[in-house]
Amino acid sequence: MLEIARTLDPQTSRALEDAPTPMSACADYDVVRRIIAFISENWRDQPSLESIADHVGLSTSHVHHLFRRWAGLSPKAFLQAVTLDHAKRLLDAEASLLDATLELGLSGPARLHDLFVTHEAMTPGDYKAKGAGLVLSYGYHPSPFGEAIVVATPRGLAGLGFVDDADRDGALADMRRRWPNADFVRDDAATSSYPARVFEPERWRPDQPLDIVLIGTDFEVRVWRTLLGIPFGRATTYSAVAEKIGSPKAARAVGAAVGRNPISFVVPCHRVVGRSGALTGYHWGLTRKQAILGWEAGRMA
């Protein structure tokens, strides 16, 4: 695994104290998304703060403070944290970090997963039925990465995705495709507790684990359980995940399973990169993948 590089200026610790709430971060995300897209497309040129501000039509001061409030680090530090060059150089450390993570395991006081997730899988019969008999509550809520759609069962969180371009119907259709025979019921109140549990680091407590329900094939669930072992702020490769589940030649199948992960962010598929270190593939968009990695880098400072 690789550690996502982070280079922060001396004022970051104070900025982290003013980390955005999910509501304010959601309102800021459209501008932040444009900033990240610009940085991602022009990272080789190391764009200045002035050129970034010109691109989004805001002052340099506004851009600087908005981005710092959103991520806890400056646009320059974000650029340094997620450039592909950093990922490529750090992949050499993958094996030892992965081995250390697996040796510590996923239970007990040494648990590494930042959300302290407890999980259960549906039976193969449940999966084959494509959700028949399941009642899934869903709702829309702000998050640091744009509006989120949250899907839950009485047993725990079952789905987490994102709304792009105010297309709530599209986000819901994405979730319905995963469980076409389930009954989906809009209930924002039933899903309202999950965003805080997921996106507010102070709520990540080992004595209050987040219950999630993994609904997929046996192979998919094995992949998703492995993703839960990737530490916060680090990443691994598809081939490393394939090795971990005992199918070293199944990297492509692992990639497909990663892409079908229904619980974005919590099951951290954003922490999987290509063998070269490229931030390839993310169901909710590469810009959002980079945004999440940068957000994590800021929280790790």
C-alpha cells in the first residue's frame, strides 16, 4: 500500500479546528469540484493560486479560504497530496504496509479501519433474489463531497452514493439497479443519522461501531471486506487486493467488484489505484475520488 502524500503549511492545525460541517461543505463542493478538476487537468504545470482563482472566477483570498475551510489544507497542499507522481513513487512501500495491516487484523483494540465498521453479509439467496422482500429506506443529505444518497435497512447502512448535477433521480436509479426487486421508500428521517456517523471524524469511535450490510456475491463481499482493511489516508492496488483474497490472477474481476461497491467512502474503494499509481476508475467520478483522498490527507495532518 502507499501512503497518500500530504504537505501542509504551518497554519493547517488551526484550519483543521474549523473543519466544515457536512451542510457547509455540501454548499461549497461545486466550487471545490471545479478547483479540483482544474488542478487535476493541469497538475504537470503546477498551477498558481492566481490561475486557479481566475478559472473559477473568484479572488485568490476567497479560493484560499474556501478550500482551506473545506479540506483543512491549501490548494497547493492538495495538489501536492494527490498528484500521480506522489502515488507512483510511494507504491514501492505497498507490500510492507499491507502486511502490517493484515497482521494487525480488523478486530480488537488494534483495529485499523477508521470508521470502526461492523458488517454482515446477506446470504447468497438474498443476493440471488436481488433484494426481493427487502424494504430499503433512502434519503438525501449533505456531505463534504456533494449531496449524498443514503440507503439503509433495519440492520444498518446498505448504500451510499452521490448526487451529481442535482440529478436525484439518477442517483436513486443507480441504487435501484443494485437491488431491482427491493422496495425503496423515501424516509429522510430514517437515514438522517448516517451522514454524521460517516463524515464527521469525531464520531468515529470504537465503542460505537457503524453497522453496515453488504449485499453482493460471495466474491464481491470478499473484495469489499478487504477494502475495509485499507487504513485511512493510504491506498493499495487491485492486484494487491486480488492477492489478499487468494485470487492473484483476478485483478480485473477485483476491479469490477470494486466498481460495484454500494457503500461509497465507508467501504473505501477510493483507496484503490492502478499498479502504476494512476488514480484510475471511480464509480462516482475521478474528481470526487481525488477530493476524498485530499480530504483524508488534510484530516491526517
